[in-house]
Amino acid sequence: MRCTATRPEPRSEPMPTALEAMGRTPNATQALPHLITGGQPGEAEFLALRDAGVEVILDIRDPMEPRPFDEAALVQTLGMRYYNIPVVAGRLDDTLMAAILEVLRKEAGVSTLFHCASGNRVGGALIPYLMQDAGMTEDDAITLAMRAGMRSSELLEWGTDYARRTSAG
């Protein structure tokens, strides 16, 4: 019996990494090997993220914030898991942080995009995850959170206070 299957043509371009797939997204950062953070990606970036192997989107924007497309529908159409946990200034509490950390921990090791509009809110919520789950010092976690786009002292305090109060030891 003879096999008549042909080999697929080699790709002329390598697959993008998840960080490369973010294109011009504001404050795109490779926070951890499996975790990309940043601001709001466009439709093209979501397609590229899927092609780069991203499986999970954690969006902490309020659903009422203006967007040029239906992100939840697009992400689900692309076969990725979508979580939305709205983070709104003035309503930062332990319950909200615990919900975000629950998703990050549930999806640990899975290629994930964690985003808001600019990366500011992501940075604040990222601090306890980096300290408690990735073993970073507070200074290193804050530095990475700032690289991810955090600019608000309120969000910095939310993340560091939560991490300090809930860390073992």
C-alpha cells in the first residue's frame, strides 16, 4: 500500500509568541512565562493571540466601558475561555481581588492574557499573584506591575495591602 499524503509546506514565518501577538497593545508585558498582561487588544491581536496558543482571556474592564467590538463574543468564537471581573475605582476590596486571583490560580500554567484598558488595573491586581504565587519580592512585583502599566497609587495600595495581609508567615 502506498501513501499518497503530501507533507505540508513549511511556514515561511514562525508563529508569533503571545507577547508578539499583542502587537501595539499598550503596556504589553510578559509577566510570567504563561502570563501576558496589557491594555485593550484589538480584534487582530485576539486572532494572533489564539494563533500563538493563548487559551484564556481575563478581562477586568467594566462591561459598560466603550469598546469597538464585542470582546466576549469574539474570544468565545475563537475557542478561548473568557472571564470578566470588573475592576472599578472606589470599589477595590478583598472579594474582588480574591475573584481575580481565583481565575489566575485556576488557569496557572495555561497561556493567559490578563488585561484592562491600559494595564493600570492589571498592575494592581498582579502584585499579590506575583508575590504569593510566583515568589517575587514586593519590590520586584511592584516593578513588574509598573512595567505592566500600573500608575495609580490607589491600585498599588490595593495590591500591596492585600498581599501583605494574606501572605502566609
